[in-house]
Amino acid sequence: MTDKIALTPKTHGTPPAKFSFGVRKGNILQVAGQVGFLPAEEGRPPTPAGPTLREQTLQTFVNVKAVLEEGGASWDDVMMLRVHLTDTAHFAEMNEIYDAYFEEQGLTQAPAARTTVYVGLPEGLLIEMDALAVLG
């Protein structure tokens, strides 16, 4: 039986509770919900990349990708991506940012399945994403 491996990229600090930023078991990798926080710096509290949806979405992609890479995966391995937005009015803008980002990434596989839901997040946060990847 394969052990679970907790994943913490160097860009991430310590989780605020008892969870992992990502977990890999065999060829399955689950990325926990990531938000648009800038890379962790000692002595600085978690800080959003900026106040706009664009800034936070692009940083969220960076943070999800960091966990994927820590587990030996890439965007091509992602089967399911869940997007959590705080405002229904952000849906169209997020889709534009999303499409442009993945076009720039030059994915070689079919795009991941995606679900978008609307949630409450801590003050100042506009978006959160989690991902499920299957390697090999």
C-alpha cells in the first residue's frame, strides 16, 4: 500500500490548521483550496496579491501550480479544477483570465473538468481553487 505524502511548496508557509496544502498517494494528487496569497515570508502575515480579481486569480494559479509541481504533477495531469468565487458578478471576468492563463500555459492534454461555485471567503479574498490530478 502506498503512503500518503503531504506536500508543502517552499512558497507556502505553515497551514493555519491541521491540513496539507496537497497530498499525493500513488498517482493521485489532491491540491487543497489555494487563494491568491503572495509567497510566504517570515514575519509577514498571509497577504493577498492585490485587491483585484485578476491579481488574486493569477496568484492563485501560481499557488496551485506550486503544489502540483511539488507532487510531481503539471496542469496536464489535472482532471478536475474547482473554482470558488465570492461574487457572481466575477464569473465572466474570471473566465477570461482562466482562458488566457491556460492558453499561455500551452497545455497539450484536454482541459480539466471544472466546477465554479459561490462561497464566502475571509475578508479581502475573492477566489479560491482546488485541483485533483492523476499522474501517469
